Amino acid sequence: MPTKEKIEQSLEEVLVPGVMRNLVKLNLIREIVISDQKVDITLASAALNPSAQDWLKAKVSDTIGQLPGVNQANVNFVQATPKEINAVDYVIAVMSGKGGVGKSLVAALLGIALAHQGKEVGILDADVTGPSIPKIFGLSSVRPSASETGILPVLSKLGISIMSINLLLEHEDDAVIWRGPIISKVIQQFWEDVLWGKLDYLIVDLPPGTADAPLTVMQTLPVSGAVIVLSPQELAAMVVRKAVRMAKQMNVPILGVVENMSYLTLPDSGKRLELFGKSKGKEMAETAGAPLLAQIPIDPKLAQLCDEGKIERYSSEVFDSLSQNFIKVLPLKAKT
Ligand SMILES: Nc1ncnc2c1ncn2[C@@H]1O[C@H](COP(=O)(O)OP(=O)(O)OP(=O)(O)O)[C@@H](O)[C@H]1O
Ligand SMILES: [Mg+2]
């Protein structure tokens, strides 16, 4: 008879319809009982619609039935909510003092950096009134599958699990004009009703600013650390101080600071032009008491990839050093 480990291994090959992550990564296996030549498997039904459940039942019993020594494989479902199933190690929030500084872009790059490291990553787009994550990943036309118990995230090409209000709106350009309480309800639902499964890191793209909206998110989610994004245009010191104060109030450590649109490299001379004024990255990192993770230049290639929904193809020296510096400041799970 196969061991439990062997059975789990085979179940890693079963991709859940609608999200295409496997049963183990989605944390859907509740119980495996081996007796004589029989295996009983209990799966959680969270966020799976009836047809996905039927498909999985057949697929799992077929997969396990083929293992040597197994005569019979039974599959049962138990009710469970995504909240009961989800096992997210760390939530990292990306915040900015004002809008349009490239916060979503940086959130995306941080997620991609972790995915390149082989981490299981999700991105929760908490910018409910200005969602832009699906677009830069080229997922605007994708619709998530859902059931009465929850929603499945959408998977990016690199395997990042993504949830955004944009994926649920009929038209990508539909304006979201909800008021505060509804927005915080949506974010709570993105945390509790989305089947994230097992994730090493969940990156949260916060709404811009230091007003109510980002605060609500930090109160709703168990945030382990925050990354602050700024641009040299900002009347930065005050904005950063506000962001730092907010994070401190919430007991969230600032992991690092990213300065975006720092400079432009002139194509002919290779000279750096500080288009938006002198870089304040170092100074602001000091104000925040956290390392400066990167100074990202204005890069036409980056803008183009964002527009085309191909952000995952971006590569540059700056991105490499952002990745390395980010990984250094991340909370790590103690090995058990
Ligand atoms: N370093 C950069 N080089 C080139 N283009 C950039 C850069 N940073 C941002 N952009 C462009 O600016 C757009 C806006 O960036 P982004 O959506 O990340 O800003 P944001 O801070 O999240 O804005 P909002 O406050 O509206 O959420 C991107 O889609 C991208 O095209
Ligand atoms: Mg944004």
C-alpha cells in the first residue's frame, strides 16, 4: 500500500479546475485514511462549485486508484469555508503617501520577486476604487470561479494568486464609488472568502494615502510588515512621516522604502536625469528607520510592459537588486 506521503504526492498532480493550483497547495486535503486495500480521502469543498467537486471526485479516485496496492479509492467532501482552509504565513502591505507613485507596480514587482524565489505568493488588490493589479498582469478579461462558499483567485502566468475587485466587475472600466463601510467589507471578504490556500506571502496593494481606507485594511488583515513607495515629487518628508506614524499605530514594522521614478537614464549619453527633483530616497529611508530597497528609474520598457499586461517579463539590474534587498528584510518562517 502507498504511504500517506505517497498519496499526497500524487494529489500534488491534481489541479483544481478554475484556479489550476493543486490540491495540496490549496490546502484542500482534510483527511487521508488508509485501510487494507482501500483509501478514503476527505476534501474540503471551500469555494468549489458542484461541477468542480464532481470533477475532482472522479479525478482523485482515479489517480489514487492507480497507485500500486490500492483497490478502492473513495473521495468525500466536507463543508469548509476558505477562512478555515487558508494558511497564509505573512501579509506584506505596500503603501504610499499619495496616488500615482507606482505603488501597484511595486506591489507587483515584489510579488514577482518572491515567485522567482519559488515562494507561494498571492496579491490582494485592496485598492478597491482604483484597482490596477489585474491589468498589469494581463488578467483583465479573466473571471474567477466561485461557489456559495467562496471565490477562487486567478492565477498569473508565473503562478501568483490574484484577487481584485476588477476581476469581479462586469466591465474593467466600471467605476467603483462605494463608501467606506462597503469597501472595508469587500476587503474583509477578499481575506476571508477567497481560497488562497497555502501561501508563504500575501502582498496587499493598499489604497493610496494615509486616510481611512489604508487604515481599515491594516485593521482587517494581520499585516506583518509594510513597504513604503514614494516618488521624488512628493513633499516627501511629511508624507513619509505620516505613513510611518500610521504603521507604528498599527504595530506594523516598516520593512523598507522604495523610491520610484527616481531618475531617467538618457538614451544617448547614459546620463541620469533627476526629472522630478533630487532623489530623497536615502533621506526618506532614514526617516522611516528602514532600508532603501531600490531606486527605480522611469523606464519606458516598464511602462510598456504594464500597459501590455506583461509585467512578469520585466527584467533589469534594478529589479534584481530590489528582489535581493526585499528578500533580506522579509520575515521568515521558523523551520519546524
Ligand atoms: N518606474 C516607472 N517607469 C515607467 N513607468 C512607470 C514607472 N512607475 C510607474 N509607471 C507607470 O505608471 C503607471 C501607474 O503606476 P501604478 O498604477 O503602479 O501607480 P499607483 O501608485 O498604484 O497609482 P494609484 O495611486 O492610482 O493606485 C503604471 O501603470 C506604469 O505604466
Ligand atoms: Mg495602484
